[in-house]
Amino acid sequence: MRELRRLGGSQPALSLELATAGNLAFPDSPDAAERAFIITKSLTNLNRFEDAREQARQMVKAYPDTPYSADVARHLLSVPFSTDR
């Protein structure tokens, strides 16, 4: 988690890889919701918006009472958006 927090949004592909591996290895850890948030944020930073929305749906279902889920629900699930410009 220290490395993920240090990376922030600077290397979304690496953050995605590390957070995904962490949640596969430790799905019930107290840090799982934060890693799911990092996965969702990384997908967004990689312009993988549909993947980010799907991850957000799964996250809200898996971790409904966390501030991380509230944040992704507010930003990715409450307002429809399109990647078409």
C-alpha cells in the first residue's frame, strides 16, 4: 500500500497492476476498498472509462459503506457520461 500511495496518479498502469495484484492476493484485507478505488482511478486515468464504471459498480457492491465507494459512486455512477465528443 505504501508504494501505491506513493505513486498516486503518476503511473496509472503500474498502480492498476499493483492494486489488482494486491486485491487478488488479499481480497479481505482492510485495504481492499482503497485498492479498488485505486483500480478505478487508474482505469479512469488510462481513459478506460467503461472499465472504470464497471469497476465502480463492483466496488460499490463489495464495499458499500466506505468513503472510497461513496466517492466513485458520486463521480462515475451518478451522472451519465459519454466518451464521444
